[in-house]
Amino acid sequence: MIVIEQILSKEDVKAYRQTLQSVPWDDGKNTAMGMAAVVKQNSQALASDAKVQQLANQLLNKIGETPKVVSAALPHQIFPPCFNRYAESEEYGFHVDAAVMRVPNTQVVLRSDVSMTVFLSEPDEYDGGELIIATEFGEQSIKLPAGYAVVYPSSSLHKVTAVTRGERVAAITWMQSMVSESVLRENLYQLDQSIQSLIAAGNTPRAELDRLHNVYHNLIRQFAHL
């Protein structure tokens, strides 16, 4: 579970929110399957709308331009981002994301390894609405500033608690990683972040950095599935 700081700027968030006010919304149950539909109470921006597709493509570009997301998820394929909205009393009970997803109106199928939520509402705009992720260390509650994101294994049970005041707007997407094993992916992320910290510090000999880079990329060569 990794927090991505400011994947969208405040100006980006404002533009997204303004656009989302003028697009059609649908019952969120229509995009859920099986047991998830029973516990889903929210609205979802209509994915076929041209404005929604434009926002989704813009967010895909942001994801690809954000090194920390790439390092954390090692994405091979990314599902087009969806936009959801929780009004007062709406919630999404505990569920697990579908393991295999088909991109709408295409023959593209991807395995969901990594889930990502991008917050588009400020925490003080609503009460409740926390993203709760069940982990081996207990339930983790997440409520981040607008423009921030969190990535976590799609295999995790998670829910969004009931909104009791205001409105919660967010974007969600799923990624098929080049490295499907979450523990290995986490270790690669930690190794990459250490390398980046050493580069930023500027006092590590180039030969040592080259050696670490060699180990990192050779591990990806060994375990990546394309």
C-alpha cells in the first residue's frame, strides 16, 4: 500500500471536478459483478461519454509520467480510469476486485494486480468515505488530499465507508503488473526507491549505482511477464 503524493495538481483537480459536473452519471451497481453489486451504493460517470473518456486518457498520461507509480506497480496494462461519486449515506461494502477485466468495447483483457484510487475531493469536503483496506496488519484507513493517490494489491479486501456529510469524488483504475507477485513487486519498489535516494544524495560512487541498477533490472528481466 503506497501513497502517491500529488499525482494531480490543484489546478488539475479543479478542472476534473468542473468537467465531472457536466457529464452523465449512472448507478454504480451497473458496473459491478456478482457479490460486489450487492454492497455497492454510489454513482459512476458514464464511461462512454466523450468528456469522461478525455479525462480518463488525461489521467492515464499522468500515471505514465509519475515515476513513483511506475516503480510501485510496474504496469504492463492499465484499465481506463473510472470516476465515482458517493453522496450522503452511500457506501461500498467489503469486496475484492475482479481478477480478470475486459476493457469495454475491446478484446483487451487484463489481470488486476494493482488497484489505484485517486482522490478528487478534499478531506474536509465530506465526513466518512474512508477507503478501508484489509491487510495482514489489520484494517488500514485512507483519506487523502485531493490529487493524491494510493496503490494497493487488487487481491485485498477493501471498502468505502458511508459518507455522512458532503460528497466524495474519486477516480479508480486497475493495472496488470509486469510482476504479478505482490511481495516481489514490493521488494523491487523498495530497491528502486533506495537507488533513487542514493542518486539524489549525490555522494554514492557511480560504480556502486551502476551495480545496483544492474541488480534491479536483471531481477525485472528474470521475473517480468509480458
